[in-house]
Amino acid sequence: MIRSLLIVPVLVALGACSQEEQRPNVILISIDSLRADHVGCYGYERPTTPNLDRFAAEGVRFNEHISSSSWTLPAHASLFTSVPDSVHGCVESDGVALSPQFTTLAERFKSGGYSTAGFYAGPYLHGAFGLGQGFDEYRYVAEDAAEFSAAEVKRWGLDPRAHARTHKGVTNPQVHEAASAWLAKQDGPFFLFLHFWDVHYDFTPPAPWDTRFNPGYSGPVTGENFFFDRSIRPDMPAADRQQLLALYDGEVGWTDSFLGHLRGRLEELGLDDNTVLAITSDHGTEFFDHGGKGHRTTLYEELIRVPFVLWYPTSLEAAVVDVQTRSIDVGPTLLELADLAPASDSSAFSLLDLARGGALEFDNLAISELYSVGNRLRSVRDGRAKVLLDENQPEAPLRWYDLSLDPSEQRARRDFEEGAGQMAHQSFLKAQAQLLEAVSARPGAPTSASLPPSVLEALRANGYLGSGDGD
């Protein structure tokens, strides 16, 4: 790693390092279903994430980071395109794919001379949904990957039975092994996307993580069949609920261990000094915070507030950013670190100035949306308050929450006439106008997806098609 400016003139004079070789490698990691308040560096009391915490201590932690949705497909489409869900249009799983008229993050890195690859383990990351645009290699690494690639999306996109097998699998090792092998073959700048799936239910971590956070439990809760098991409900015994949380935390800890393995692999290959790591999540998981479980059901904080840690010690000093940021801003940030041009058709902005201690210089209203399996929800969060629009409640579609006084969103308010309520309403209206403008200017509507039958079956089996929940 170049740690001193004193050697730069020597390198330039000798021509020993080309501009391309100086560009940083970039790894974007999405940990499925990871809610921010179960991460150590975000204040969680259990030691679930020592490796992520170490990256955060050495890098930049964004404390109020908001996802575009509460389920996998639209959240990743927004992460890859830097536009809200209503703009890219991938809001439902019934055969809809990202339009090729959108330029993805991988495409921007590829056009900038980067090798690109993505390794994923969740069915809604499947290339049939259009998310593989721009990757030299984009591979589903789950055990049933070959089977999933043989069917059309329309056969599994809204079929709940199609997901059961994917929830029972253990896939962290496959993601890491695929990434490790690919990294060993790189001899130039690269962009690598990794999707770790095992935090997603079912919550059945391997030993020792299955007993790490509740070693004395002897009750009936196993973490299996989480969404469909009717005994897992709001009034379940407190000891059983604590076991459920302990198993979720075990999955978090198990997955975090692979961040440590990845770090070791980068050091082994001599890549750690010139590699950017961006670690985030697509959405969280509800454990009856608002009476429900899972995700793809609401837009409350437990589902849309996710971690985001940016690690690049060569260029970024350790810092914490308390200003609200958005998942759509991740792509522009990584592109600026790589000295590549941002999207001209995006409403997102780079967070690099904020990461380096600068002031907010753009409008950061966070729009989250859920237009799937019967839900018609949109929220606008301005950092102080959140306004929620529920189109299924036409008589009183709007309510708001004062996040400064009610961070767990237990007291819905409808007083928009003055004070904080009026300010929240103005933020909502402003965001609505911005969204309408972005939708009218979008390069293309979503296209029809053709998903493999096996992926369809996995989605159906796991309750993601018409069940009210999903990836």
C-alpha cells in the first residue's frame, strides 16, 4: 500500500505504477435480513458482529442508513441502479425484471475497466430478474442453483412453496469459496458483489452458533419454519421468544465470521491495502415489534434501517456519520472512490464528503416503498420524522412518527397542521414530487422476467408468493 506521498514522485518517474493499477478494488457485501440494531457497532449488547465491528472501527459507520424497501428484489435493484423502487419498477416478484435500459453499478465498473463478478445465495438475486447486468460472472451458489436456472420466473415469482428449500440451506461457505477462488485469479482492478443469505430465516445456525447466545434453553423453538409455524406468534412464552432472537443472533454471528475469513483471504492475496469494502443489508427482520414477523410486510424501522460500513483505510479515516443516508447513495459513493463517473439519471449522491467529515450538501429524504403481495406502502423519512402512506386506507392514508421522541414507532400521529407534523408533511410532499419527476424521466419500465422453474418452486415453498412475506 502507498502510505507516504514521499514515494509518489519516484513511482511516477519510473513509470512503475499505471493509473489503472492505482485504482482501488471494490467489494460490495449485502447481508440479507440484517437489522441494524442487532449489530454490535450499532449498539447491540450481544457480541454478534466482531468482524463487522472491526471494519467499522477502522472505517466509516453510517448510523442512520435507510433501505429503499423491506424485501430483497426491489432493495437490490435500487442498490444497483441508485434509483427508488417506483423508478426501476421491480416491486413485485411475478415475472418482472429490471429493464436493460438502466445502467447498473456493475456496468459502470465494467465500462471503467474493472473485472466484475457477483456471487449470491438468495433466489430474488437471480439473473432472470435483470440484476446480473454488467457482471462478467454472476452466479447463484446455492445447492439447487442448476435446478433453479431451468425454469421461468413466472412459475415461481409469486409461489410461496418455491422458497422453503432455500430457507433451510446453509450457503455462507459457498459464497466465500466462490469469492475466494475468483479473487485469486484477479490481476487488475475488480468489482465484486457478495450476497450472504444465511441470516434470512429459517434461523438454524450451525454449532457453536446455535447455542452461543442462549446456552441453557431446552424448550421447543428450533428456528425452523419461522414464517409458517403458528406457535411463533406475539403471545409466545418469553423464554421461547428469547430463544428465537438468540438463534437469529447466532445466524448473524455465523455470517459475520465470514467477513473475518474474507479479510484473511484479502491479506493472504495482498489485496487488503487497495480494496474498498462496503458492507450493508437489504432489509431487516421483524420479531413482533409491530405485531408481525419476517419482512415484506411493513416499512417500520426494524425493516428499513440497515447497517452500512465503508472501509478503505488508505483513503478514509475512522468516523461515524450520524446524518441520514440512503441505500441508493452507496453506488455513487463507490464510483467516486474508484474515480468513475456517477449515473446522470440518478437521484442519489456520493457520501464521500460526509465520510470525510464534510457537511450535507444534498437533499437526503429517504423514500422506502412496498408495493407487493397486497401492500401499498410508501414512507418518507427526513431523519427526524417518518410519514407513512398506506394506499389501502383511503379514508386516512397518512400517518407520521416523531423518531426523536418515538424511535420505535409505537405512537402513530395524524396532526399535520403545525409544528413537527407540518414539517414532516412538507418533507413528504417534497419527496413525492421528486419521485414523480424521477418516474417520468426513467429510462425504461421493468421487463418481463423468465425465472427457472426451480427458483419458482423455492419461492413458493418458502411462502414468498402471495403469502404476505418474502425475501
